[in-house]
Amino acid sequence: MTGTTLVAPFVAPSISPARRSWRRYRAGILFVLPALILYLIFMVYPFFRSIYFSFTSWNGVTAVKEWVGLANYRELIGDNLFWLSLQHTVIWVIVGTIAPIAIGMLLAILLWSRPKGFTLFRTFYFMPQVLSAVVIGIIWNWIYNPIFGILNESLDAIGLKDISRGWIGDPDVALYAVLVAAIWATIGLCFVIFLAGLQNVSKDLLEAATIDGANVWQRFWNVTVPQMASVINVVIALLLIWGFSVFDIIFVMTGGGPANATEVLATYTYKEAFTQNNVGYASTLSVVITVISLIASVTFIRLRERQEA
Amino acid sequence: MAVTSATRGTFAETRMASRGFSLGRLTGRVGTYAILIAFLVIFLLPFIWIWSSAFKTSQEIGRNPFALPTELRWGNLVEAWTVGHFSEYMLNSAIYCAAIVAGSVAFACLAGYGLSMLPLPGRETVLVLFLLGLTVPFQSVMIPMYYLLRDTHLLETYWAFIIPGIAIRLPFGIFLMRGFFRGLPPELGDAARTDGANEWGVFRQVFLPLSWPGLATLILFQFMWAWNEFAMPLIFVQRDALRPVSLGTMFFFGRFTADRGMIAAGVTLSMIPVVLLYLILQRRFIEGITAGALKS
């Protein structure tokens, strides 16, 4: 109230409120508008259109998209391949989150005091992170090759010939074989972020704990980890979002096979949408991916806020 | 190998450096280096294997896959470049990367500036809208995106990867640049404003020159992403003549499965630009990653 009376005399009476706020906001709107328009057309609109498609039986060709209500969602519940893909995705997310975090943390702690060779180790630990999924996939396909792969040759050399096999051709181990390749490429990222996070961990507290008689494990679990909680949460959130939508490396290495042994939600969605032309049903699958990864990341952000509060 | 001599070196130095010889400490150091070097081998060996195979014939690889090449044979690389279409794939990737980096960096820089430095109605709503974009996977939008591109006749053109490529990378860029601009004092622009500069002038003359560190990081990450991106070109550009390196490498792998020297050469070519860039600018890479992860 007082604000308006104070400001009023400074404004020329001929300018309408609308024009006044346009003047005030013009610059901000013009700076944001190009990005916003592109984003609305190519991200926000497709996002909602996906949801709409999931209620139709569209095949991508016909002009009319027939509304089928919840039929696709009912089909989903009875679809064994969907549940199998979901199961593989969950395994992928759990193993693919825990393993790189554990190994990355180990390496970060070993290099915490910046021993000799620090830069060398850091440079090469992180290097796989800059590769494309195609390059990672081909390299690991070679490593796993049943005829000339180094994995089998190494196993033969140390007398474990019985274990050697065509790793990604064996339905029992294929998913884990691909996971190992993905973990190999992800450790560097976790390691580097943890290394930065460790800078803020108090060494005085650790020394105090040592004097109080805490062993290495107790010091790690009770002193270091609590101080790293927010950093660990960020990494978990990142890996969860990537994990639920994993596509590239599986598509390159196995294409979801053998016998659907590495089928995950994203590869199943791709096949339904672009090779089977079941656009409606594929959209339903994509909505499931969206919902799961949104729930995961929102839950995580909430947990983090609660921790910080 | 060099690794073992390095161990011996550090081993001796550790012994000399540690005041008061302590056996427990020494074994701890040795154990630490054993683990560190084991992981170094795990991360580095595949690279060395692929790179050295690129210089060997398939017969040589067959005889001993681990042996370093006895002489540098450039034949595989030349053949991958010409017969394997890598010259075209690399050119296509250069076009995609230039356009996607330019577009996403320009739009993200402007929007990041507007969202941090200028008054804007509904700023929180716009921010949340972009923030959600960070958590939405490509699968959530890819199907309607495909049909949108088809209906606008952009499918099977360079634009089919460029335009959605810019759009999907906007949230990351906006948050990086917004974070960067928020670290600058807004008062810096006041002098220029009293001199009569408009907001565009303030941005151009005062803040844009200051934003180079942030922009450089953003350019680096957008380039790496665009070079490596796979799913988007896989779905939107299927013609071989338009394939970027990532996609080209995969089809190349399918075509030359039996020719190991050739595949190693293709994979090497496909990773050279990003690996070189990383080795030259590794500190910026690592600082960018950690800053991005810890601030967001």
C-alpha cells in the first residue's frame, strides 16, 4: 500500500500498468525466451504427448489415433517381457549404483593424501568416462570374445578354464557381463566426485577417532561417511536417473539378447516403438520409465532435504 | 614394464620419507600402491590393447593379442578412414557438434543470465520446468519427438539430431550458467547502466567477458556429449551419409566383425578427439564435473 503511493509520483501518468511491467520485465523475458520456446516445443510438448499416446492404440501410420483408455496399462500387467525387463532394470540399478560407488570411494580414500603419482592415477581412472557407449561396448565385446577375448585367455592362463565361456552369449551371465563394462566406465566419475568431497572432511575428527581407538572401518563408516553424505547422495541420484533409462551400452553389446536375458525397459521400449510400430504400447512403457525415474529422483531430493534440515 | 619400476621407486622413497621405520606403515603403503596400480592396469589396459591392435594386422593380433606392434602399420587406419567411411562420419560429427554446441551454449548462456540477473515474472516456475528436464530421460520424449520431426519433414536431415540435441541439453547448460552468473556480483552492471547502456549492452560488455570460465566448461561438456551421443542419431538419422561417428562406428563394427585390426583402427579413430581433448584439458574436465555435481 505504502509502496504504491511512494512509487506513483515517479511514473508518468500516460503509461499503463501493462506497459510498465513489460518495460520492467522485457529484458529478462527476451533473454529466456529462445531457450524456453525450443524447450517447450521439443521437450515439454513431447513429454505430455507421450502420456497421451499411451492411452491410444496408434501404430504410427494411421491418421486417427484410437483412444483405448487404460487398455495398454492392463496389457502391461499381463506382459511377462515387461516384468522381465523391469527385473533386469532393477538389478542394473542396484548393482550399477552400489559397485561404482564402493570402488570409487575406495580409490578416492587411497588417494586422499595425494601420494606420489596422484595425477597419473586420477587421469587414467577417469579416462573411460569420456568414451562413447559404442566404444566401451566394442572394447568389452572384445574382452568377452569366446575365441580371442583376453578374459578367457587370462582365465585359461591361471588354470580356470572351466569358468571361461562366451560371456555375453550366455543368458545366465550376460546381464552382469554388460554391467561390468558399464561399471568400468562409471567408477572414474564417482571417484573424482568423492575425491572433491573428501576435501571437506575434517582430518582432525579422524585423528580424534584414531586416538579414541576406532579402527579403519569404524573411522570410515562413523566419521568419513556422515561428512560425505550429501556428496554420496548426489552421486546416487545421478546413477539412479541414468540406471533406470540405460539403453546405449546394452543396445550396442547385446541388443537385449540372448533370449531377452539383457532386456531392460529402455531397450524393450525402443523395439516396441521403432521395430514393432506399437507406438501406443511403447509410449505406455516410456511413461513407466518416466514415473519410476521421477519417483526415484524426487524421493532422493526429499531425503536429502530432510538430512540437511 | 614401466609400472613395476615405478612401484620400486615409490617403495624406496616411502621408506626414506617415513620418519622412524614402521613395518606396519610400510606394508600399508605397499598394499595401497598394489591396489592403485591394479586399478590403473584395469582402466588402462583396454586402451593400450585397442590402440596397439590398430597398428597390427589381424594375423599379428591372432598370434599374440597383447604384444605391442613390432612396426607401425598405418594401413588399418587409412582403410578405416576411406573404405570404412570414417572420413564422412568424422565430418558429420564435426557438423553436429559445431551446431549443437553453438546452439545449446548460446541459448543456455542467455537463459542462465536472464534467470539469475534480471527481473522475471514466474521465475521459479520456469526454473522448476528446466530442473525437471534434468531428471527426465530421453525415453520419456523420444517417441513423440520422432513423429514431430517426421511431421515437420526434419527426419533424416542434419536438423533431426541438431534441434532435439540442443533442446535436451538446455537444462544442464542453463543450470551451469545460472550457477556461474550467481557467483558474480550484480552491482558490476550498475556502472554501465548509469552510462546509459541497455540490458543487452550490460550483458555484452560486462558479464559475457567475465563468463568465459563457465562457458569454456560448458562448451567442453556439450562437445563431449554431442560427440558420444548414440540413441538420438540412431532413431532420427538412419541414412549412412548422415551418421555421426558414434553410430558409424557401430555399423562399421557389424560390417568388419572378422577384421580385428580394422575394428581397432575404427574404434581408435572414433575416440581420438575426445580422449585427446580430455588429456589436454583434464583439469578443467575434472573441476567441471565436480563443481557441477556438488553445486547442483
